[in-house]
Amino acid sequence: MSCGEPHETECSEVLDHLYEFLDHEMPDADCTKFETHFGECNPCLEKYGLEKAVKKLVQRCCGSDDVPSDLRAKVMGRIELIRAGQAVPDTDVTAGPAPTG
């Protein structure tokens, strides 16, 4: 996504690291760059607002549930594949064949 306008911080960089921003997992200088970008770019600001709302909803609905360690490992593995630019399989490659019948 890009709004088509030039920015000091590109839309793709902001969107690639949006969850790091939402989770406060980036240096303050980068947070400042992102905040500046959101002030200039409505499409990225809308995406940020949507993801923030989803995160709050998930936290409210599931915040007290413990995540099984195998699920966490699978999700983190997929995130790493995406960050590395690799294709993510449509099916769970760690599971055995799907049951038939």
C-alpha cells in the first residue's frame, strides 16, 4: 500500500513494522518517524487504527487465555517466513496428512 505521496519513511517500511510499533518493540527514534508518517499519510493511519482496534479486541476477548506453546511456535515460524520474504504454505506443514472420510 502506498498513498502515492513521497515521505521520509516509506509506507512499505511502516506497514512492514506496524506490529513492532503497536507492541512498543522499536527504538524511540523509529517510533517518532512512524508517528510523523501517520500524520502525513491517511492510508497508513487508517491501517494503524484498524490494527490497533483488532489488537485491543483480541486482548479483551482472549487476553487471559494461555497460548499453547506449539501454537506460539507455529505462529512465530510463519512470522519469520513472512519477514524473510519466503512463501507461507496454505496448510500447516508441521501436521500430518489430513484425515479422510
